[in-house]
Amino acid sequence: MRVVIAGGHGKIALRLEKLLAEHGDTGVGIIRKPEQAADLRDIGAEPVVLDLENASLDEVIEAVSGADAAVFAAGAGPGSGVARKDTVDKGAAVLFAEAAERAGVRRFVQISAMGAGDEIDADVEARVGEVFAAYLRAKAAAEQDLRRRDLDWTILRPGRLTDDPGTGLVRLADDVPRDDVPRDDVAEVVRLLLSDTTTYGRTLELTSGNTPVAEALERL
């Protein structure tokens, strides 16, 4: 399986690319900086240098063409302001999904965020802050765009991400209580989702739990 990953040098993407290589698949990571390419090659992934905030649709179509699946794992990241939440978490996601649809790459997994489905009113914004509220709104808008597309999509909303070692034990369902989840476990869930046909058209929430990843997917 050849999988093109937006945000290819991100913490989840690097873990996913390594897992894909270990299982005989190929991760193709879209990265912004040429100096990041060596990190991808070291774990068996192929780097493609392309800035999704400024790329044309044709450039992104070229990057995804021939893939078996696409994963949106990009994000503006900590320290970015409201504007980049819109250009990356929403804008780049919409562009990447459009390119996958045009290129005929049907399997599409979008990593979103728990809370993206909530109503973000003035009270919520006052509680979580302007930037995080913008982040949730951008993720929600990207989800809404994807749901309208002719793709075999799955949206994954992980809880608060940590760099703790993965346990392989998760809680995965349409709706789960808020909790943390290691990026290791998110990457493994995404890897298995790529070949799972039963989760097309579903929005799933993910946290740490007590169920092995493969079993959690079977229960869906």
C-alpha cells in the first residue's frame, strides 16, 4: 500500500510512516522543508517537498496521484495564531481532500480533534481561548468539507495527544469520554483504518482505554 501523508514530518506522521515501512507498505510524507527529508528516508518513507499553504491544486494532485490512500495529519502546531489555523487546519485539509478526489485516491483518513463537533460559542471561546477556539472551528470546517466528498473517508478525533509510549490499548467509538492518548496509538489506529472498509463514512473518537487496537476496530 502506498499512502500519502500531509504533514509528513509531524509527530503522528513520523510514527505512521515508520509503522507502514515495518509492515511492508510505503509512506509518502509531504513536508515543507527540504532539510526534513533525511528524517523520512531514515524510517523508510519517501519525502515530497510541498508547502500545502501555498501549493496549487495541480501540484497536490501530482503528489497524491497513484496512491492507495491519503492521510491528513497536518496542523499549524503550537505557537501558531488564528490565521494559520484557518490556512492549515482548514485550508490545507480542504486542498488535500480535493486533490485526492480529483486524483481518484478514494481512501482518505483525516486526523481531526476531539471537540471539533462541539458548538464553539462565545462562552466556550472565553474558556478555551481565541486560538484554540479557532483551531476547533477550523477542524470542524475541514470535517464538514470532507463529508460532502465522493471519497471513502474516515474522520478520527483523538483526545489530548501525548508522547508517552503507546500501550496498544484504546477506546474507539463514535463517542467516548474525554481523555489522553499517546501518538503511538493514534498512528497504529490510523494504519489499521487504512485497510478497514467498515469505517467508511464514520467519525470516530479515540482515547487510551482497555481494548487492543485490532479488537477495538472489530467492535466497530
